[in-house]
Amino acid sequence: MIDYKLVCLIFLAFGFNTVKSQNINYKTLLGIEHSNLVGDSLKLEKNTFIAFEKMKKAALNDGIKIKVVSGFRDFKRQKEIWNNKFLKFTKENNFSGIDAINEIIRFSTIPGTSRHHWGTEIDVIDEKYKNEKNPLMSDKYEKDGIFSKLKKWMDENSEKFGFYLVYTNNPNRAGFEYEPWHYTYLPISKKYLNEFLKIDIIEIISKIDIEGKDLFTKNFIEDYYNNNILQINPDLK
Ligand SMILES: [Zn+2]
């Protein structure tokens, strides 16, 4: 005789698992497809967008106009950035492949591994200086820099709205350089990071035309994860 109770229990447990793991599609995590984006020219993940609007309003009350200059970025765009930089460094500067990659990953990520793919990340400036050339320079956010008032406001308030700095200036942090403009919406991105780490990125990269991909060995990718991707504000892990 079949134990229906047991069958039901197994079905429930299995069913739950499937729903849970399908919660975040791997294509979303790699920037290939995102079904939960809002915004026009600049897109963000829905919850991130709502939280950002609240923070923007609060900042405005204090006389600070936050402007997002980069939000969601898809895989295709990241691939263009990567390939352009790789070709520039190898052809114009005569770097070896591995030197070019190590130079690129000071600031940029391998396509598929950018947190901007998730729609949970924002690069912010002060709207007042929106015409500034090359705004994303760390000294502009420090001391008397043009974005220092914005940065001070963010230091005091952003976490109340769920937004955390990712690439901090903690001297013990390695990997990507300090980015005082880059914030993440923690309630969503923490979940995304956990799911992202389960993806076999080498398998995916091997099927796509990314410059220098022959150098993405298992060891290289492991080092890249430990020394770059996971070198973030510890609150985000
Ligand atoms: Zn960024």
C-alpha cells in the first residue's frame, strides 16, 4: 500500500525546493534577461527602484539631489566594455593577454560577473554637477571634492534605506579599487550574490566570444572570485 502522507510530504518538500531555486533565474544574475526591471533609459530592479525613490526624496529634503549615472547594465554592454578594453590594452599598449586582463579587472568585471547585471546597484553623483567630465573619480567624493557633500549625506543616511557601499576604502580589502559612488540595495543583492556563487561561470563563458577567454582557467576564475568578486563590504555577504 502506498503511504499517501509520505508521498505528499515528499512532493511538498520537492515542490518547495523547485520554487525556491527558480526564484532567481540564472539569466537574471548574468545580465542576460531580467523580468523585474523598472525605469526608462536608466533601469533598476523593482524593489531597488522603490527604495531609491524614498532615499532620493529624503536627500532632497536635506538639499542634496542624488543622480544615478549607472544602474542596470546588461551582459551585452559589459561584453562590449570588456572587449574594447582588452583590444586597447593588447593592440595599442602591447600588453600580454594576462596583463591586459589584470589591468581591466582593477575597475571592470568579466561579463556575467558584474553586480550591475542585477539591477540592484547604483553609481551616484550630485545632480548639481551633472556636466562634470569623468565624474567617477574617488578624490571628487573626498575632502573638498565636488561630491563630498553628497558622500557625507550618503555616509550618514544611505544604510537606513538599504543602500550600502560595495567597494569600500578599508585598507584590508583587496580587489576592485575604492568606488565611493557605487552602492548596492542589500535586501535584494545579498540574495542575488548567494545564488550567483552557485553558477558555473567558466561553462557559460566558454560558449561566448569574450576576448581573452582562453585565459579564464579554473584557477584564474577561483582567484578572481576570491580576490575580486568577494572582496566587498562584509555586510553584503
Ligand atoms: Zn558601479
